[in-house]
Amino acid sequence: MYEVGNISFTFNKHIHSNEAYHHSFSLLAQKTFGLSFQNWTDKYIPHVLLDGENVVSNVSVNIIDTMWKGTLKRYIQLGTVMTDNAYRNMGLSRFLINRIFADWLNNCDAIYLYANDTALDFYPRFGFFKEEEYQCSMPITHTYENVKARKLNMSNKSDVELLHKFYHISNPFSALPMLDNFGLLMFYCSASMKDCVYYIEEYSAIVIAKQNDETLICYDIFCDKGFPMASILSHVVLKGCKNVIFGFAVENAEDSTLSLVQEEDTTLFVLQSKENIFSDNKTMLPLLSHA
């Protein structure tokens, strides 16, 4: 329990098992962010405060398992930080963040979050510091070989199963590949990225990418190491494409350029008492790992 004034709040981190709590959480997320949370995996853990059966504040833990320089890492991303308007300025988010620290500080390698511009002064109070991310880009051209990339239908069970199979092969070109979190990938691929998933059978590869004019944005690639990345991507780009920007940290990319990531209303904060790979490396977390 957490008491403020004459209100007693109930703390709960198992709302997935309670239909009423789950529904209340979804309503608050819709009202706050315009997001729909119908399903989530056991790696997405809302930590909520309830007034009766109503979720009035939340900070979610997102378990991000990855590999960094050959070593398995478990990172914790805080997300979906929200408090109902009627309950703000009561210290509810502070209570939830401290409860998460109690559970996770000694059970992970790093803790980080992405803050919007209204919260830039809030997170340093907990020991978070701003960090910069760097994004890789390189020239690319359309190929005229007779190899076709098939767009997968994310409403089709067999196509989703194909994506699932290739996801477990992982991304051999990524310096920070996401591991064992297919649910987070499907959060994107069933919504904003549903028309951006391509299968190239001849290369045994799946690419998640979107082209804007002369630039291809490549969010992820799932394949074996048998083919060069540029060869795979050349079958996804349309005529006139000149450049590819990567939504993940590319390892050993030839002819590439690193640029500072500048995303509007989004700032990376890393907890300084834990591991911080960004202090000594120009790298980035995958865009499709943001939660």
C-alpha cells in the first residue's frame, strides 16, 4: 500500500492476470499516449498503483536481453510512464520507480529509458543522465537481378510464423541484437511496421524496412551470415534509392557514416550506477526495441 493524504493506493505488478486491471491500464495508455495494449509478453511488466480497481499510475519494466561484444546482457528499459491527470504531483511515479529499483538494481546490467521533453528535469533526480546515440548510414543502389522480395502479410499466420523462425536466427550485422523478445517486435510488425516486412527467399533473409524517397530506413534484418548485408538490402530498395539509414547499431559496416541520432521529443537517459556503453561507444539501441 502507498498512502498520500487520505488516499490509499494498491501496488500491483501482476495486472495481466486481472481482466479489470488490464482494461483500466489500457484505457489510461490510450488516454495518455494514444496506444493500444491488448496483449503483452512476460518481458513487459507494468508496475501500477490502483485507486480501487482503477489504474492511476504506471511505470513498465521492459526486459531487454541482448549481446554486447560477445557477452550476454540483460538491460531494463523503463517505459509507459503515465499518471492520470487527477493524480499527478502526488509522487506516484517516484514511488513506482523506487520499487522497480528495489527489484532490479542487482538483477540487470543496465537501466535506461527514453524521456519526452516535458520530463527532462525529472529523471536526473533518480541518477539518470542524458546520453547520445549514433546512427549508421551508407550508400545503396537498386539491383536489377531477378530476385524478388515478397512483402509478408502480418495478418497471415504462416507469414507471422516465418518471421518468428527468422527472428530466432537473429541479426548477424547488429552490435546489439535483440534476443528472445518476439512480442516486442510484433508490437511494431502488427501495427506501424505491418507493411514493412519483406522475405527474400534466395537470400534466406527477412528485412524490416521502409523507403522514403531516396532513402531506405532499415530497422532490422534476420538471416544467417552467408550473404553481405548490402546484397540483401539491394533487393529491397526501389529504383532511385541512394542511401540506407539503419535503425540498429551496425557492426563493422564498410563505407558507412555515423551521425548523431536526433529524434524529436525523445531523449535517452541511462542510470549511471549501472553499465553505460554509451559513454565510450558511438552506438544505438535498436529502434524496434523502444517500448
